[in-house]
Amino acid sequence: MNMPLSAPKPDYEYLVPLRTSGSGPPLFCFPGLGGNVFIFREMVAALRGGISVYGVDLEWLCESRQHFTVEQVAEFCLDVIRTRQKCGPYYFCGYSFGGLVAYEMAKELSTCDHGAGLVALLDTPNPALIKTLSQAASARFRKTYVIDRLKKYTLHLLRGELKSLTSRGLAFVTSRAGQFFMPAIKNAFQIVNRPLPDVLKSNDPGFHAAWHSYVPSSYDQDIICFRVEERGPEHADDPSMGWEACVRGKVHVHVVSGSHVDMMSAPAVVEISERLAGYLDRHATHKEDTTCCK
């Protein structure tokens, strides 16, 4: 059984208002690795309609000495959002790691009559994707991924696009090296009782460990899955990035331009905001129910 997460400070502001105007249930947004809610600023600015938006801050987890799981974070976040909205339906939107939190929260609320009304995952692959594939399909997935990336790097080289090639290469090396060195780096900062610098928080080992250990269980309702086009042809067989293996409802997949890093900026974020607004508008046409889920 998972132990509850320990809160960092009694007066810590976990719930950050990103837009307070509007009526009806708010949209709760969960950030990716590093936990900074301001990744949603452009999305909120482009989001039409009268709905309030709150970000659930997860940045404090970078300072936590406690190992945590997605399930623990989801349970903690449910307590946080209930300080603002005690009853469903709840509207969730999660980017990257935050998508796992949103999904797990929705799953925990699925036994309630009025749980999650909307679950939107922003470029969040199912961490158990490879595990759900057969041995042959898994090998094909990995082979397609490697070939596609080699083609892209070669094309950049042939075109003389050294800046793009260098940035991609550095991103890859930094990510892999960060996963190797970050546990020791984080431990060193904790020993001297100093916070982890912002530039390192996206490689926090606690988030990575929670991501890789998470195996989503089944969910009976619909979800919305936004996927960037640069995810590559390895997802051609399953555009949902593995979610159709555990979602019993419908997975609404939308492919947007750009990469994982730049999808939260224009132009991709404008398309995300437009589609989200459409889903929220449809939910708003239903009569709000105030039955609590406890």
C-alpha cells in the first residue's frame, strides 16, 4: 500500500490560478517533468470560452527526499483540487508526466457517478506501451524508431542544417546523461540543503522513476490524446501511443505539429486550445450535478 506523500510546507500554494474568470467546473492542469505550472500559460491565453483554469504545482516534488509513484501523486492532487471543487464532474488536462497523473486521478474517480468529465493527455505515451506489445511488435517498434531517427539526423546533415542537428543531438545526450548522473547530482544538492536549479528539474530522477514504474490499469470512459507529429512512424500501428490497450471507452487522438518540447507554444498550442474548448463546450451543455465523490 502506498504511503501518502509528505507535504513540503503547511503554507505551500499547490493550486495556482491561471485564469479565474468563468463559471462552472474549472479545468485543472498538471505539468510535466519538473512540475512548473506556467508551461500552460500560452494554452490558457488561447483557450476561448468562460472557464476558469488552475494549475496543480508539482515542482516541490523535485525537493522531496521521499520516493513517489504516480498513484501517490494522483491521490495527493485529488486532495488539492477538492479544496477548490469538492464535487464532480472534474476536467483534467495533463502534459507529459502530468498526463499520467490526470489519467490515474480519473481512474480513481471512475467508481463515482460524477467523476472525471474530461481527461486530456498532452503528448503522454503509455509508459507500459512496449510491455503491451508482442515480442515481434516490440522489435518492429524499436527498429522503426531507430531507422526514423537516423533518417532525420542524416537529412539534417545533408541539408547542412547543423544547428538543428546539434540541438537534437544535445537534447538526446543531455536526456540520457541526465538520467545517469542526476541521482548523484540531486543527492549532492540535498546534502548541502540547496534547491535543485530550475535547469535541472526537467531531468529530476524522482519523476523519471515514477514514470517508468507506472503501469496504467483499465479506464472505462473516453479520453482525449494529443500527440505531436514528431513522435514518428513507430506509432503508426497505434496512434494512441498505447492508451487503447487500457482505455475501454474511446480514445480521441489529435496529431498536432511540432515536437514534445515546443507543443506548448504557438502554433501547436493554439490548435490544442481550440480542440479543448470544443470538448469543454460540449460538456458545458450538460446540466451540472453537484453529487460529491468521496
